[in-house]
Amino acid sequence: MSHLELRIEQDNYRIRIFGPLDLHHFQQAKEILQQQHFADDKAVAIDLSEVTHFDTAGAAFLRNLYHATKQTLKFENFRPEHKALFDLINQINLGKPHTKKSLAPWMKIVIRIGKATMDIWPTIFELISFMGRSWVALLKVLKRPSSLRFISITHHVEAIGINAVPIISLIAFVISIVLAYQGQVQLKPLGVKQYTVDLIAISVLREMGVLLTAIMIAGRSGSAFTAEIGTMKVRQEVDALRSTGFDPFELLILPRLIALVVALPLLTLLADLMGLFGGALISLSLIDMTVPEYLERVRQAATWQDFLVGMIKAPIFAFVIAEVGCMYGLKVSGSSESVGKETTNSVVKSIFLILILDGLFSIYFQKVGL
């Protein structure tokens, strides 16, 4: 029988179902039953012996009918296979899903801060491990200098250093002008505006030159390292190198690492010179100081130790930027979305580590008298 038929015997409150009770017919059965009126205190028996086809929709219909009606329903003459399906559906909890209570906004902020804090330690351990692997690869290359790829190193020195000269020069020049201008505004009422030169010389040589350069290179070259290596990871070029016997550390990581360690100190020196040049312009225009007077004041205010403090930081910052950029490049999972995510992580973590290291250096140099 291809259609559904319900025979309702209201005298003895009995319903017999003929035909299929499935996804295509249970709505018809529901409409027929809604037209009937049974006394609330009478039990109703549903005879299912003539049901030809029975699926989960029909089982769910009987279950809902059993739980929703006010009458006491009794299902009779189930076929064994139909009874097994009905029992299975009847065991499923079809109530409203349990929803978690929404947390207060301040609790969400605390949880996010806690998760971010807990994620720092695995990243630190991973970075230490990555640095160890880089040192091992570097020692292997030192044993076989012929395996060092000088062409690749010079290419990255050009991309990292020479191409970054305009932006580094501009940033150092502008920041020194702002620093000098604000310094002389604060010192002029005290009658000691000549100390603006001291402020410029010491801050640029010890902190601002190397710090601004490192942050700019982290955003410019560190992100490029991650994007380049990540794209190679997406294209499975890194796996191809491994399968052909090449070491990705020797081929991809070391040239970038060496190039950045070479380029960043040179860029720091450039930033120092441009910073002092910007301070000179402000000194000549606002402090009425001649060029010889400015140079003599710089010589008296800043020593070679101040210059060395900044230059010592440069290769260490370069090493950290290169390691973080390459590490996150190799962490790309294989999609373009992952490239963008890991590039963002690379820049954020690099700048964060630079600031932490700069603070630690400041404390250390103060303790040792530099």
C-alpha cells in the first residue's frame, strides 16, 4: 500500500494505521489525529500491525505523540524491526539543548588574559628549541664553509638593509626632531635648554636608534621571512627540500639569520647618525647653537659606552627577529589563512621580545655601570 490510511474506532478508542508511516506520510497522520476528540480519561490503543514502512520520522512522530497527548497511549502489534527503531528513537533526549550561562564581560577579559599568559611558556620553549637547531645548523656550516650560500646572504642583505635605508632614515630623523622639540619646550622655562642636546645624544645612541630600527625591521623583514617560508610551506616546497636531502635550516634559515645579523647593526648606525642630524637641526633653529657647539656638546654628553650599548643590542635583536620570523614561517599549517595568522603572530611576538630584552638590557647595563 503506497498511501497512509488511519481507521479510528472511537467506541473502543482504537486506532489502526495502514500503509507507510514515514517521512512523506507522518504529517498526514498528524493532521488526521488532530481532528479527533478523545476523552481525557480514556486510554487509546494504536495498532501498528499493518504499517508497511517505518523510518525515523515515523518513530519520532509516535514518540512526540506519546509525550504530547493527554491520553494514555498504548502501541500494539509492533513489528520487531519497527519496535527496535522506535525504542532507539525513544531513548534520545529531544529536549532543549543545555546552554551555558553567559559569563560577565570582566570574566571574559580575565580568561583571555589568563589564556594568553599560559600560551607564552610553550612559545618560549619552542623558540629556545628552534634557536638550538639553528646553532647546530650554523656549526655544521662552519665546518664546511663551502656549503654557505653567499649569494643568498647578499640577496637578503640587500632586501633587509639597503632597501630599508629610506624608511629607517626617515623614522629616525622625524623621531629625533620630535624628541628634541619636546625636550627644549620642557627645558627652556628652566633656563637649561642646552641640555636638549644631552637628551638627544644619550637617548638616540643608547635606546631610540636601535629600538626603532629593530621594531621597523621586525615589522618589515621579520614578517617577510614568515610570509616567504610560509608560502613555501603551503606549496610543499619545504617538504620537497627535505625529500631531496637538503636541510631547510641550512638553505632557508641561516642565510636570513646571517643577513639580518649583519644588516641590523649597520641600520642602527644609520639611525644614530640620522637621529643626531635631526637633533642638530632643532638645536641650530631653536637653541641658537652653532654646528661646532652642537658637536662639542654631543661629545661631552655621550661617550663611546653609550654608542656601544646600542650597538651591542643590535645583533641580539636581529637574531631574535630572524628566529621568530623563520620559526613562525615553518609553523604554517598549509593554507593561505595560516600564512596571515602566523605572520601576525611573528610580528607581535618579535616586538614583544624586543621590548622585554631592551628592558632587561637596561637593568643589566645599569648594574654593571655602562
